[in-house]
Amino acid sequence: MAGSRLGRPIRVADLGVGTLANRLAGEGLQIRLGPFNIRVQSDLGSIAKLADSLYGPYPLAAADAIADFHVEISRPKNLRRWLRPQCHFYLDGRSPFAPYPVEHAFPALEWGINWCVATRAHHLLMLHAAVVERGGLAMLFPAWPGHGKSTLCAALIHSGWRLLSDEFGLVRPCDGMLLPIPRLIPLKNESIAVIGRFRPEAVIGPCFFGTRKGTVAHVRPPTESVSRSQEPARPRWLIFPRWVADAPLSLSPISKSDAFLMVASNSFNYEVLDETAFRLVSEMVGRCACRSLVYSDLDEAVSALDALARFDDE
Amino acid sequence: MSELSRQTERANRLLLGALKAPAALPTLSAADWDLLLRVARRTRLLGRLEADLSRAGLLGDIPVDAAQHLRASRNVIEHRKTLVAWEVNRVLWALKGIDVPLILLKGAAYVLAELPPAAGRIFADVDLLVPVERIGEIEERLAAKGWFKMRLDPYDERYYRVWMHEIPPLRHRERGTEIDIHHRILPRTSRFSSDPGPLFEDALPLQDARLRVLAPTDMVLHAMLHLFLEGDPVEGLRLRDLLDIHGLLRHFGPEAGFWERLPRRARQLGWERPLYYGLRFAQRLFDTPIPQAVLEEAGRGAPPGPVGALMDYWVPLSILPGHPDHPSPMAAAARQALYLRAHWLRMPAVMLARHLSYKAWLRFRGVGKKLDLAQLDLKQQ
Amino acid sequence: MRLTAAAGELIWVQWDDAYDVYQPSSTETHVFNETTALILDALKDGPLSLEGVREWIVKTLDAEQDGLALEDLESAAARLDELGLIEWPDRA
């Protein structure tokens, strides 16, 4: 970790917008995101400003660290830069990606970093799930149709739970532990207001309208989630949530074989990891309490999950 | 020397050094590892580094962060290897009772014959060479057992029907591996085309006698053909293809009669030009040990002076990746030029077909397709 | 019909109502029901005909002779053949 006179790692917020902008436009800003070092470059002023606020708590990587991904979000590198206000996401200088309007540069950067992790980090088993932790034990919300995991996740991390990730369940193959990658939580459309009402003190970035996913805004996780991003957690609960308007709360067991199927089919690289993936998912499902959760009220859902964790006796 | 040249040279030297002397890798600085990982990834040689370090027992001596990338690469490669081997297994199952010579080409051959290029290389498809008169029967049997022809748009369909040198790729309805069935190595109209008969005559059986691979000289020549005729507009010629050639030459070199047969066979099949280039550039970049007599004889396939000089300049420039942060316009131009030279982009489709294999054609057609970041594809590459 | 080498490598996990099975030779993960699992079990000690498998299962489950339809067995066996877990040379 980049040491300092501060006695703690240097964070993005310590640099100030001016320095941030210079670094982004120059040799790049190296941020530590959980197990990954990401080098980010950008020639866009908007990125520097948003990095200062939304990436503020994140530590910088050590000066001699190996960067895992080299990404850039910038205006096109050719004549197009003057034609239309677009931006491109580059990974290692290449951009096989469709361009974005320059106003959506920040969400594009966030999605781009997701893409990097999902396509490269095959030394880990990557489940598609939100993960939160309490008392050293992790609760996973695998993505499945109608899941709304990000909203539930955002609510939980402002109710005493630590964020590991809202997108990636990173399973370390040697011991099945979950690795944190506590990044910004993107909320869509109505969820933005829902979380704003649920926890007015939550730090939510600006709304980006008309993106490919509708209106998007990013929740910055509490500082503690970021400062504890090197602490893995042991999986304990597998929860399959579904938000249904006006539905009474129900938290009921689901069969382990169903849970196995849903976890395996909602992963980024289950197939790639062959037998290791099979063993890790089997072990996880075997040791976790598997529940389906139907809810319409966020407070009720949070209370029910709190109770599940408190009276854990399985 | 300009900054661009310095950085380009540094990146290329780092990569070639890693490939030629993996034992020195534990002494690399973090900054060098950072760069090496990037250029190795760009040339799809991460897996190769992992395999070399693994074989030398040095994986524990490199930085953990670097080792993780290599591990990731290895996992993907092992997975793909199994998929390829399994697909061949299922094809044999489907063709039970049909007695037909099946020659494995390229990746599938390397994997099943356990040849050096199989180490650390990603293989995606199964390429088979079968006699033209048996294709209908094979196609029918595979269709009955669950394989389907991949759908083509009319533009592609015209290509393969008019210049057919293979039927469109087949895929089993439950699996992702593609099978390309060839009845010749190149389109009939290709400048380097030749009758596949001699290839069948000299093909060698594997442990399972239903499967064959090309004779060593033919395998090497095919790899050389593949290298020079299947570029990519962005990547140019592929360094790992040249590395495969180097690996095959080192593996087969000690076999009795191999070096004598190689130039003779090239002459017989009309592949002297690719042999010339293949030997020349493998030696120049990887110091492949090649008997002087063979080089001289292969020299007969050399191009006219000016073309040779141009290739001598273009090939190393384009085949080495350079530094990702300092793209070289000259290298990009060389890659384009080699691609154009091989594929005559500005000629009508009819002329393009003269040099293209079907997959290269699909790739050419695919240039310009963009990925949508917002839709995270859960199926990994 | 008889087991293939691939069948010998299978890794089984049993839940209450089904088996999740990993096949190393193909990297595939399967969900097998009781019938399918029993076919593989029946063939453990050597090859049997389809009828032979049926008899073995009926005896093992101590079930009714006509409780296990030959067609169900046949389609499960055909599936195992397709997956490369059994060899069924005299299959029509």
C-alpha cells in the first residue's frame, strides 16, 4: 500500500482534483480495488471530478505495484474527437467496444472495469452475486431473473453490513473464501430514489440519464467497507431475492440442488474452472443456508436478513 | 533513438527474452513484469510463459500478482484443451462404423499428439481434413447425432459455396466447440493450393487409429502456410504461430531424414515460398537451429529481391507487439500492409478468396463489430 | 452396455432430490435423477444388457417388476451414451 506521513495509505481524496486530473491525463492513476490494481487514464475533466468524490476513500496502489488492468476512458484518438462528443473505453490501448456519449463516460468506465475483471480474473471463481458480510460471515445474493440485488445490497451496507461486492462473488480456490472488491454500487431508475429515501445519508453520485440501462447513479460504499477490503469472508447464507410489489415478506428454504444450479448458471466463469468450480460451488451450497426471499418493503427485508444472521443455528 | 523506438524495443526485447530464456524471469522488476504481462497478453502468449515457468519449477519465484495472471491463463487453456479433446471423442462416437481417414489439423493435432505447440496455447476449434467424397456422409451422420451447421448470412454463404474448400462450421447443439471440416488445405483457386492426396498418403495414425495427423514435414509446412496466409488487420501476423513453427522444428529436427525431406516436400506441394519465410523468420526471432544446407535449399523459394527486402522489414516490425502505451504507426502500417498483401483488400470478393481460408474470411467480415460494455457477456472467451 | 472410462472419473454430490455430477473428461456438470444414477451403478461390476440393467434395478430397489418402464430406462441410457458415459454398441 502506498505509505505516507499520514500513517495510513494515501487515498484518492488526498490528491485533490488538480493532481488527480494531471495524473489521469498523464501516467495514470493507480487505485487498489480489492484484489486488483487498476491503472486509470482519462483526458476528461468530468472523470477527475467524479474520481475525487466517488473514488475518494479508495487507496492508491503502491508505487512499484504491478497493475492488473490498464484502462482509459477518453475522447476518440482520431479525427472523430471533433465530430461527435463521444468517449471510448480502452483496455491496454485497444477498444473493441462501442463508443459512449461523453456524458456517460463515468458509467462507461465503471462497466468497463467490470468487463476487465469478468474476462480476466480466471484465477478466481467469479460468481455473479452481491456479497455482504457481518461477523466474519458472508451473505450472497446470486443474480437471477428479477433479483434486484443491487438495491438490497445498497440497503444492507447502510444497515450494519459490510460490502464485499454488488456484482462479483470472488471465490478464492484454495479455501473457498470470498474476496472483497467493494466498488460503487450502480442503481437504476426507481431504485435510486428508494435508497435515497431509505438512507438519506448514503453518498450517491450524479444521475446519468438515457444510458443503455436507463437512468444510473452510483452509491459510494461506507468508508469501512473500503478500508477493510483486504479482509475475506466465509460464505454462510445464499439468498435468492425477488422484489414483488405489495407482496408479504417471505423467507423460505430452497432445495440445495436448485441453489447449486442457480449459482453455477449465474457465474462469470464456472465453466472455465472445470472441477475446481464444481467443488467450490458444491462446498458453498453444502455449507450455506439457502433461502428464497420475497419482499416488497426494504425495511422488512433488511430486518428479516438481520434476524436470519442473528439466530443462525443451522 | 526516439522515445517511441526505445519503448518499442524495450517491450519487444522483454517478450523475446522471456520466450527464449524463461529461467531469468524471477529476476524481473515489477515494472518489467507489468509490461511483460501486457505484451504477452497482446500476443496471446501468457499461457506459454506459464507453461515454461511451470516446467522449470519457477512459478513460486515470481511476484504473486504476476503469477495470478498466469494462473488465470492456464485455467482457460486447460479448460479449452479438454473441450477440444472431448469434441474429438464425440466426433469419433458419432462416426462409429464409418471407416474414414480423419486427419486432425492445427490445435486439435497438437493437443492429441502432445506436441510442443500444445503447451500454453488456447485452442478453440477442431479442424479436420477428410476426403472430399466422404464429406456428405460425415455431415449427414453428424447432423443425425446433434450437430448443426452454423447459420451464415448470404454474403458468407456465397463465399463458401463458390470457392468451397470446406463446409461451414458445425456445432453440437449442447456444446460450444466448432468443428471445421476441410477437404483441402486452401481454396482451389489459391496460389498455393495443391491436391491434398499426398497429405493423406503420408498422414500418421495416433494411438486411436481412427485419428491421424499430418506427417511432420506436412505439419510444419501447414503451420507456415497458416502463419502467412491468415493474418488479422489489427494483430497482423501472429507471433504465437511463428513460435509454434519454432517448436515444431525443434521437436522434429532430430528425427532421421526430417531436414532432407522438408524442402523436397515443400517443392512437391508447391509451398516453397511459405517454407522460405517460415525458416527465415523463426531463425531470426527465435534462433531456431536449422542446418545451413536446408536454408540454402529453401532459399530457392525466396521472393524477388525487393519483395524479400520488404518482408524482411515488415515481418519483424509487425509480428512483435511493441509497447501498448506507445503504439508505433509504422508497425500498424506494416500490419495493415501484410494483411493487405495477403488478402488484397481492394480486390473484389472473388479475388479475396484466392488466399483466404474460411475462418480468415469470417474474420475479415467481422472487422468493425463492437462489443457493448453494458451487456456483460457471461460466456467467457 | 458398459461404463466408459469417463464414467469412472465422475464426481458425485448428492442432495435430497438429485445428484449433481461433474464429468472431468468433458468439463460438463450434469443433474442426474435416481434412474440415471442407478443405471451407472448397475454397470459397475461389468456390462449388462438393457434388460439386465432393468432387472438389477428392480432387485436393488426391491420394487415392482413393472414399476420401471423399459422406455424410461432406454431414454436415460441413450442420454448416457450421448454424454459418453456408457458404451452401447448394440443400440438400434
